[in-house]
Amino acid sequence: MIKWNEYTWYSRLAAIVFFILILPSLTFYIGVQYQLTKSSIESEISSVNTPTPIINTPLPNTSATLSASSNVACVKSSQFFVAYRDSTIDLGTDYLIKHVTGQENNPPCVFNAKYFEYATTSWYFKGVMSNMLIMDVGTTAGIRGLLIYNLDTQKEVFSDEYEDLHLSFEKNTISYLSPIDEKADVKNCTEFNENTSNGFKSFILTHIVLSLNDFSRKDLGEHICSASE
């Protein structure tokens, strides 16, 4: 007859077998299955969200926009073919670069490193002239940075400040408006009070023509007043 309130030798044996043999094995099995499931899920998430790495981290109107695929745009100067897109890593732009000598070796306008010689992530595209990549530096409207990158040497060769609404390209020169040390006031800036009331700072700008041959900076002496954040 079974007595429910008494321990028996076989109940003790069953308990020993369960706690010593079955429970550890079951726990181990559950742990292994959990880890496998977790690793599978993390792998799937990583494959979806991780951007394609850009080679050679640090390292735009333009010569000619050839075509665009999705969010990728391509331009070609007399020496280089450049594909670019909004950066998938941070602020700025991802670039793929290839030296070209004619139509026959133009890569396709796709963001795939296998068709190009090198890649870099830098600031915003403004144009390509010969072997120079012209970029815009900053995150606010108004006075920003102008940066020029030599595609042959893969080095920055020139930087300046400029007003982002005025930038033009002609042959081997770039024209832009750059701030000077002269302080803006009601005498030299007719919009000074209006700019101040709207929460903007006023700057005196001068017209600059930059030579891409030797980076000589010619001040034309034409001054205007502009507002910036």
C-alpha cells in the first residue's frame, strides 16, 4: 500500500537520479538551444542594420552628373570618376574613387567597391574638377567650411570659410564669398537690425577667386553683408 506522507527507498532513488543526472542534462540542453537561437537572431539583425564598411577612413557645381541609382550619384572629371552617397556611418558623404582616362574604363554608377580603386568617408559633396574633390563642411546654414581634397595624393590641400549660397566653378577656379575680420554694424550692413531681430548674426563677406593650380586666393574687394546662425 502507498503511503503518501512517508519517504520510500525508491522515491529517494528517483529524486537522486533526477537531481544528479536528469536536471543538469536538461539545463545544459536548454542553455545550448537558447544560445543557438540568440546567436541566430543577432546574426540576422546584424546583416540588416550593419552598414558596408568604408575602406581607408579619412579620406561638390560639378563637371558632369552621369547618372544616379537609388541614393547614389556619379560624376566624372577629366581624370576621375566619383560615386557618392549620404554616409551610412555618420554625418557627411561616402565616396568611391577611380582614376579614368577615357570612356572605356568608366565603372558602373553603383556603390560597390570592387569597381573602384579606393573609398573614403568625408564631408558633403560640392563638385569635382580635374583631380580635386570640393566639399562642404558644417551642419548649419550660412557660414560653412570649404574643403578641397586631392584625389591623387588622397590628402586635404585647402580649406577656407565661405557663405553656402554663393559657390561657383569655372575652368580651374572657384568663386565664393568668404567672411572677413571687419565687424558688421548698421553702417556697413543695411540688414543688420533685421538680422539681429531674427536671431541671426551679421557678417561682412568678400568675393574670392581661388586658383586650383596653386591655391592662390585673390580677393576682388567686393563686399556684401550676410546673415548666419
